[in-house]
Amino acid sequence: MASRTATKLVHPDRTQLRFTTVLAALGDPVRLAIVARLADAEPDGELACTTFALSVSKSTQSGHFRVLREAGVIRQRDEGTRRLNRLRRDDIDDRFPGLLDLAIRHGRDMLADW
Amino acid sequence: MASRTATKLVHPDRTQLRFTTVLAALGDPVRLAIVARLADAEPDGELACTTFALSVSKSTQSGHFRVLREAGVIRQRDEGTRRLNRLRRDDIDDRFPGLLDLAIRHGRDMLADW
């Protein structure tokens, strides 16, 4: 997939993370669900975008992953035709201690209700 | 101000508060600054909208207060021509323990940098 491998995946440095941007990224039910799923795949877990059976269109789903990546919540990398995702737990925990655990806890509750 | 006193200020019940809606409400620099200022006015503190010297237009500022109220982060009431605001700390702490303290801490850091 030339179009995919040609895409440069930009990630903010840890020092560039902004609290309000991270909150806004987590402040959406679909994105919070993605974060909770990724948390369940830790510590080694990387999950391909295609493994998330979210009830939104593919382009909407891609947009949600992009928001999370640009906020610094997840790290994405391409491997062949798959785009893999993992939480940037160390970075978020370092900059905003307690936030990710709080978000994951509520995200899991939300997943359980779905 | 007839137009103001005619406005019914709707507040969600504690049980209606949604984690992602609260995160999204807090995920904006101006709104986080408002929350940090209100926190400094606690425990008795109510602050009139006009006491917030925010670098945004009056209508934009009103919109930010509305987002916070509709998310359940603040309670608003009109007294004469003034609209008074206070944090709904008990409600947020009950539903999402730890979130408000985290937000206030980062909001104060942000205010200090302004």
C-alpha cells in the first residue's frame, strides 16, 4: 500500500504534550474505548487498527486514531499493510500522573456497558 | 436584564454526568483556566462571569461557561444582572474521583504561565 507507507507518522515529543490536548483526545467515547482496549493489550501489546471492531466508518476510525496520535496518547507504526498502535503510557504517566489510569478505568466501564 | 433572567439555566443531575463529556469540557485552555480560578475561590466562592478577565470575546466566554455547565462541571445562577459560577466539586468528585484535582493542578500551572 504505497499511500500508507508514504504517510509520515508524526508524534509529538514527551515535552510537547499538552494537558488540555490530551484531555480533549480522551474526551470522546470511541477514543476512550480505543485507549481501554490498548490498555488491555499491555505491556507488550500493539494492536492493528483493523482489530478494533468499532461501530464507526473506517475513515472516522482513522480520524480517531490520528487525534490520539497527535495528542501523544498513542504511538503508531506501519508494518507491511498493518498500522499498529500502542499506548504511550510512560510519556503520559510522566507528564500527567494519574490521568491515564483514570481514563482507562472509565473506558473499561464504558466498554462493559456497550 | 430581561433576556438574562428569562434564560433557564439547565444543569445535568449528578447521575447524568458523563466522563467523556467532562473530559471534553476540561480539554480547552480557557475552560481549564476558568476551573482553576473557581477552585481558588472555594469553598464558599462564587465568581461572576465578569470577574474573569479572559482574552476572548464576551460571547466566546459565555460559550465556554455554557459548555462547563452543560457538562456538569460548574453550577450557574443569576443574581440580578450577574451570573454567578461555582464548581460542582462534590458531584464531580463523587462520579470521577481524582479528575478535578488533576485538572485544577494543571490549570493552575497553566494560569501561572500566562
